[in-house]
Amino acid sequence: MASFCETGEHYYRSLDVFKKKSDEFVRNIELIRNHMASVIQRLPQNQPCFNILSVGSGTGEVDMEILKIMKEELQRTQGRDQIKIYNRAIEPNEYACDLYKSSVKRANDLQIDFDVRCQTFQEYKVQGAEKLEERTKFDVIHFIHSIYYVDIEEALSHCIENELHANGSLLFMVEGPDLICWVLDKQRFPDWYGKPGDSVPESFKTVEKLCKIVGEAGWRYDVYNQEYEIDVTEVFDAESTEGNLLLDFLTHSKNFRDTADEQVVKEILALIKDLSTVKDERHFGKKMESLILIYK
């Protein structure tokens, strides 16, 4: 999965098609909006500055919406229009960072201080360890579909012990066992033909891993789940540009149809079709996600 993200522009083109076919962006933002009040309510009423750390920030599209939600919620619950907000973004992909910085230039109306850093989370940790006296504490730290690329236990411990403010919250958006899960597992184990309800692969038990670590550490957490559909109809059309980009996203491979073994392509397409439902002659696969809020 990590290597596919490193394809830069191609990854984000395929991601854009996926978001179009699934409404993932809208659904993620609405799920966050519906539960942001509990995060804001934990903050002291007289706090002068609100600090946010975004890990795996991508192009900044989600960050901008989260910032808007937070400003709206602060105004609604605390009546604070002029609160100072600082947003630090950590993103290792140079292509995504450039797009993020461009979006910052267009976001002057938000009146937010942005700090976009093109580095891995590990690089960020090492740099922070060298500047303990300058360390900023954050009220919210969020990993939106990015916790998969770091050691979960190490990331949790570091954030809670070194980065999070006393009344702060950690926010994670993670995928569940859905169509993408089964497609990726089919690629790892070609002889396996999975069905929903089969044993979920360990690599897709992110929610369980997070909750187990948090529970054992004695931290509090809430989990909110959502399920929706992906329109996968175009992946069966070899001539469709959007279909091929969507297939790349589902398989986390660049130019999957042209570069994978022909038999593998046939088996993956057969699996997608078998795991889809048909409505008005269109095929829809299942997408599952969880929002996890963790408190000190």
C-alpha cells in the first residue's frame, strides 16, 4: 500500500476517482462533524490558542474541512470568533505537500497559521526529540487514513506522551473489512477466494489493534462506524480511464490492468463482481470505516 501512495500524482488521480465513486470525502467529513462537539467540549473555555497536528495530511483537502468544522464548533459552543488556530501538517509525499501549500495560499479567509512539513512521522519524531524545549502541545492530533503506515503502538505512545495537550484528543479514521480489504488480500494470497464473513486478515484489524492498545493503557475511547457503497461499474470496462484508475485504487497498484498477470487481473475482476451488488445495471461494492476518538 505504501509503495502505491509513493506514485505521487497517479495515486491522487486514482484517489479522486475513488472519492467520486464512493462519496468518501463527504461521508468522512460528515462523520467527523457529527462527533466533533465531544472534542471541543473538553477544551478550557479561556484557552487562547488551539493547536492541531495532522499526520499523513495528503493534499490538505480533509484538513481544511476539519479546520472549518472546529472553528464552527468553537463559535457555537464557546462563542469564540477570534480564537487563534495553529495547524501543523506532516506529509512525506512531496507532490501532496506542494498541493497542500497551494491550498494554504487560497485559505486566507480561515485566519489559521499553517506549518506544512514534508517529512515522515519517524523523521518528525526524531526532530522533535532534539527540540524538547520548543515542543508544541496539541489539542487535537488526527490520522485520517494514515495510521496504516506507522507502528500503531509507537505512534499512540509518542502522541499521548509527547505531543498531546492535557485535555487533548486523538482522532483516527480507519478502513474496515470491505471490498478493498478482500481485493488486497486476494493479491497477497492468490489461491484464496474470500467472502465477507470469512476471518478478517490481521492487516485489516486496525480498529481492534487501536482499541486493544488504548484499553490496556487505561485511556478512554469512542468508536463510530459507517458503511456505504462504491460504484465499481467502470472497472469492468478496459477502455474506461476512470475505471482503470479506480481499479488501481482498489488494488493499490499503478496501471494494474496492464502490469499484472492476465490471469490475476481476471481473478481480481471476478472477485470484485462476486462481492458487488447490482442495482439498475450498476455494480456496487461495500466500504466500511470507523472514526475513533481517544482521550488522555
